[in-house]
Amino acid sequence: MDNKTQEVGGVHFPFPFTPYSIQKDFMAELYKVLEAGKIGIFESPTGTGKSLSLICGALSWLRDFEEKKRQEEARLLEPGTDPLRGTGSSSSLPGSPRPAGEPDWVTQFVQKKEERDLVDRLKEEQAKRRKQEERLQQIRRNAQLRAAAQRRRQEEEETESLLRLSREMLAAAGAEPAEQLESGEEELVLAEYESDEERRAARGVDEDEEEALEEEHRTKIYYCSRTHSQLAQFVREVQKSPFGKETRLVALGSRQSLCVNEDVKSLGSVQLINDRCMEIQRSKHEKKNKVEEEQPKRRRRESRAACPFYNYEQLQLLRDEILLEVKDIEQLLSLGQEARACPYYGSRFAIPAAQLVVLPYQMLLHAATRQATGIRLQDQVVFIDEAHNLIDTITSIYSTEVGGSQLCQAHSQLLQYMERYGKRLKAKNLMYIKQILYLLEKFVTVLGGNVKQNPNTQSLSQTGTELKTINDFLFQSQIDNINLFKVQRYCEKSMISRKLFGFTERYGAVLPSSREQRRLAGFQSFLQSLQPGTPDPPAATEEDPAGAPRPASPLMHIEGFLAALTTANQDGRVIVSRQGSLSQSSLKFLLLNPAAHFAQVVKECRAVVIAGGTMQPVSDFREQLLACAGVQAERVVEFSCGHVIPPDNILPLVICTGPSGQQLDFTYQKRELPQTMDEAGRILCNLCNVVPGGLVCFFPSYEYQRQVHTHWDKSGLLARLAIRKKIFQEPKRASQVEQVLLEYSKCIQCCSQAGGVLTGAVLLSVVGGKMSEGINFSDDLGRCVVMVGMPYPNIKSPELQEKMAYLDQTLPRAPGQALPGKALVENLCMKAVNQSIGRAIRHQRDFASIVLLDQRYARPSVLAKLPAWIRDRVEVKAAFGPAFAAVRKFHREKAGLP
């Protein structure tokens, strides 16, 4: 791949090949947005090289920004230069006025001190950067440091082997009584030995070393996307780009995906892995007190042992290796295993010196996770890719639901904890624990249950769903007199949920008195009964004294609900859902204003870019997210580019009537009529006769797809379809998707090679399902995409109705436009449509027809929400005949037929 530098608007953009004109425009506009510190909404259809344009455009800006900063620092450090003014004068500081009447010598003294502090800080920053560059160059030039880690690992394995042999010898000799020592002879016996390396490994990383690992944060780019596979693909694009060898990239992931400690990783559950990791690191800063030193024989709990992969020297080496060259999550994991260092913490320590940080949505958008990970957004640049569902993602992250079983289980666990350790706890601890118990009891009462009874057997007298404001819920629950902010702070600082988790996890290891044993055994049985569908716990054995792994503490989940209740009253609602039994009932917090949490991101960052293949309609981003977050309209920049395919490689059609002349109306009231389903089947049969390869047909829901499939089967229409195309259905289970796609692809490939009556396959899919996002139907896999009806969300949903009412009250209504709530419903529908129809065209030489079956698609307000590259070419056909003729002509021309 030949690297070519493109000059656009006076800026040089290295690129691996000659870019499309739309890629040049994308990079130039992106550069301007970053330089001016604006908020950009960028739309670039799939197949137009969006990722590469983003990489080359953003890293070109960062290159120039860092060079300007170096030049400015060098200028400020020149002798005779006033660092605060850039001149040799010594006049008072602009923007730092001194008090009136202050003597000149005081003003000059303060100014000189500020100048010296600035120069010292610049010199210190330069020294740190120089030291880091030298360290990376040393690693790059020779393999001695890498070999040192491997040699150290071999030495540790040999030492462990010798120790094992020694223990076996001692165990064999253990049957013989030790010889009685004479007076004073004890001094001659060797004491327990622990080398410096072993002591350091057991100690892990202390606070000073942790500060040394963390460096000053430089201006960098945070890139986030929805899935790990998308992030891995982005990292591969960076590796192939002209910046692949010189960019300091850090890929962040969860403990579950990055842990190399087999004892921890084998726990399986995300929550269990997080808790165990935190537990074995918890004591790394604690100093041993005298009592512990005087009791060396006291048996230590195995779970408190320090993690062998959390070591200063190993993490320092891993951090530098991460910064040395671009690595994805899999490469980072392998490197951590090889260096015997934790990739999770190693990548976190590499964040400050990185230029590009790649991470999942939740890690950046959730404030608590952001803080825990060490991400600082002040004056940084954030890219949010695949952002078409950004509003829903933020809403989902901060919305939380707790069930009746969780509330009862947390109450019972916490009550037992307090009874067992109550005499050891301080008064303030007891006060807060009692407050939490009171909250849990009142939550259960609101649902109509009793916290002292088994939730699985409690039938509720009243059922149904209520939606309340936060304040109304607090009053109804009789908890409005409790300061939830203080309770939340206590939970965070005391780590009560983690201690409670440890209490329940170690239950089998506790050796209480007989009275306690009976009470705790009853509690253990009760905990097991709270797990719906869980069989009786297996008897504990010598090999497995604790039995099966217990679920994580439900209090951890409930803490999220308590935090949500501190949201401003107007920004959220509480849904009280009472079902048949208490275990089936729940309390759900619904976030109505995602901008409340996004505001901190746009406020702290230098620039934010929201990008995607299909961002239409962008009004949601402008109004619901940015305007409500306090972003001024002049700071928002929109950029949308066309597609790279030639205009005649796509045929988008809106068909308003079927072959029999019936109006295509797939509204909820009419879509289940037999004649409506028959008409859709006739259209599909006709299309299968002229469309080669694969045809993907999207339905509004799984239920409607099932109804149509059943009706077509009974009417014989399915058999008619099967003559020309083999029929596949999208499975509901995610584990079956790959197999269905593989069989669908093989069928199309075989048909194209063999010829004959069977010309390909039909894939019946669902909007918003597994096939509507992230699946590539390029070339013969998707020569035609059919959209049956419009996938409007359920208007009767209490959540949607409340969201609509909130927008009607919050957002201004534009003249001649629908109410914001009604516009939301149509926007949600069209976002889903745009995602689905975008599955077909994937590269420059691809071609496909797009058929929208519903007369409502012909409305101007609906057409305006289609992507520009489709909207500009769409044709509305009132009758089926001309529409069918256009499809037949399109595919015959693409096949080279007259």
C-alpha cells in the first residue's frame, strides 16, 4: 500500500492511496472542527471509507497541534522572552490584575514568580517527554527489556518448582516430631525468608509507584464505538494507515476481556471478576499494624493475596510496550500473558501518554466508569462513532431496574450482616445501614409486598403499571425525609455492597456458634430460595466446601437505582410495575433527559465529533442532546457526504399500490388483514423473478414476520416463492445468526454457479433485529432490500408516552412542524429504516435496488428523513406496474442483458 500525501486547504493529509473527493472533504471539514473546538455531526455512508478518513484527518490535526505546541514552548523558553506575554517587557499580567495601590516592587515580584513557575513547569514537561521518548526508543532498538521479562518469568517458575519440592520434603518429614531445641538455640534457626522481589510482588504497586506510572495527560483523541468487534476493526485500520507505526494507541477493555489471572478469570461472571479483582487489590495501600506483625502464624485468607500480575516493574514494562506500537485487545492480552503483567491496569496507566485511546461507549459515556478508568476529558477530543443510537445508549446506561427478589435478598443479606458485625461497627455505619434497610423495606412495600416473606410466594392484590415523577415516588414510598445524596456517598465510600458480597461469598467458610449456625444456615437456604428456578443447592464437599458460586450482591445493582433517584425531578420518571407475584414485579428508573449526562462531556472536551453511516434525522441530536446540554447552535457543525457509488448503481423506490391495485397500507390496524399480507406476498414473488442473488426483506417486528410467514405458508404463496428463491428466516437467538447467514451465503453462491430455476435466496428479517445492524449484505448477498411497512415504535408504551410528553413540554415547537413528541416517533421509525436499508450498498462497485412498501413513505416529511444519497434518487411509484418495470430494467442492465 503506497502512502500518498494529499494537500487540502493548505493541510497535508497522509493517506494510503488516492482518496475519493468526499474523503478529502471529510478530512478538511474534520480538521476545521477540531481546530475551532466545535461539535461536529458527520454522516458518511458505509463503503465510503469513513474510518480511514477519520483516522487520517484527526491524526493530521493532532500532529500539527503537537508541533505548534512544541514550537510555542521553545519560543517561551528562549532567553529574554517574557513567558507570560511572549515579549521582553515586564509589564503587569493581562487578565491577572493586581490590587489598586499595590507597590510596583510587589507587582514585579509576583510576576517574576509566575514567570519562573511557568518556565519550570515547561521544562519539567519537556524532561518527562524526553525521558519517555528515550525509554520507548530503547525498547524499540533492543530486545533486552523484553527478554528480561521472559527471563524473570522462567526464574519464577524454577523457584516455584524448587519450593514445591521443598514443601513435599517437609510434608514427608512432618510425621516425625521436631527435635527439641536447647535454650538459646532458636536464634540459630533460619527465619522465614522473603526476597525483595517476592516482597515487592506481594505488595503489588504502592501509591508512590502508582503516581509514577501515571503521567501528565496530553491532548489526545478518544475514539469510542458500540462493540468490541467494531473497535478491533478500527484498530486494524489505524495499523494499515500511514500513522500506524508512529501513533501511541491504547485499547481499553473490561476486566473480563483483559484479565490474565486464571483464578479470577475462571469466575466467569463480569460482576464476580470485578469484585475479586478489587478485593485482591484492596490491601495494596494498607500498612500492616503491630497486631498483624505480632501474629505471624495467623492464617491469611487466600482471597486477600496480592495479584501476581499487579507489579510495578512488570506494569511499567507493559505500559511502555503498549505505547511502542499499535495493538488491539487480543494482542494486548497476549502481551500481558507474556510479560506476566495485567493488561487491564497496564492499558489504564498508558492513557496519559497516549495519542489515541480506543474504548467502548459505556466506558466514556458513564461518568463513574470514566472516573474509575482514569479518563480525563478536559481539553481532549472525543469521537463517537456509529452514533445513530447515541441518545438511546445514554438513556439505557442511566436507566436501571430492580426486581422484588433483589430487594428482598439485599434486605435479608444486609440484616444478617448487621446482626453479625453490629457490635464491631461504629454508630455512623449502623445509622446508614439502618437507612438502607429502611429504603429497601419501603421499596418492597410500594410494590405491595412484605420484605420478610419469600417474594416467589407473595401474590400481589393489585397489579398493573404506574408511572410517577421522582418526587411523587419518594413521597409515596415515605422516604422523602432521607438524604439520598448522603446515602449514595456512603455506599460509594464505604463499599458496603462489596463487603456484603464478601460476607455472603464466604458464608460456607464461616464457623459460627451452634446458635449462629442455625440462623445463618436458614439465611443461606432463604438466599437460595430467592433465585427463581434454582434447584436445591448441592451439598458442600471437601473438594468444594463453598458449593456452587453465589450470585453477586444485589445491593450493587440497587445502588444504581438509588443513584438514579438523585436525578433532577424533571429529568426522569419511576415506573412501578406490579405483576402476579413480588418476584415478577419491579421498580424501573427511566431517564428522560440524556443531555443531563452528556453535558459534562461537551463542556469539558475541546471538540466532540458524532459520526455514523446514517445520522438522519439529525434534528434529534441537535435538539434532544446538544441544545439541552447547553451547546450553542453556532458551535454545531453538520457534514454529510454522498456515496461513492455511481448514481445508476442504486434504485430506491416507494411503491404505493400492489399488483392487484390495492393500496399498500401497513398501519397497525390493517397490516394483519389477509388481503394486505397477500399483496405483500405477490410483490415479493414478482421481485424474486427479476432480482438475482439475495433479497433481504425486513418486517416491523418478529411477531408480524411470524404471522406473515404462517399466512403465506397456508395460502401456498411460500411454495411459489421457494421455486425461485430458497427461504431463510432471521432467528431470535443470537447464537444462531452466524449459522443462518452462512447457509444463506452458500445458497446464493451455489445458485450463481449452477444456474437453473433457483436463482438465489430470500432472507426474512426484522427491523431492529440481528440483521438490521452490523451485517454486511454486499454484492450478491443483497441485490434488493425490501421494507414491508414502517417500523413505528409501540405508541402505547408508557415509557414512550412519557418521553413524548416530556419533549412537548421541554422543546419549542417550530412553526408549521409537528409537536416534538410526535416528531420523535417518526424519527425513531426512520432511524430504524435507514439502518436496515443501508445494509446493501457496501463499496464503490456495489449495486442494489431498495423497495419501500407503504404509501406513507411518499410523504414529504418521511422522504426528508432518508439519507441524502438515497433521498436524491428515490422515485415514488403510484402503481405497481411501472415500479416492477423499473426494477426489472435496472437488474437486467446490471447483468449486461438487453
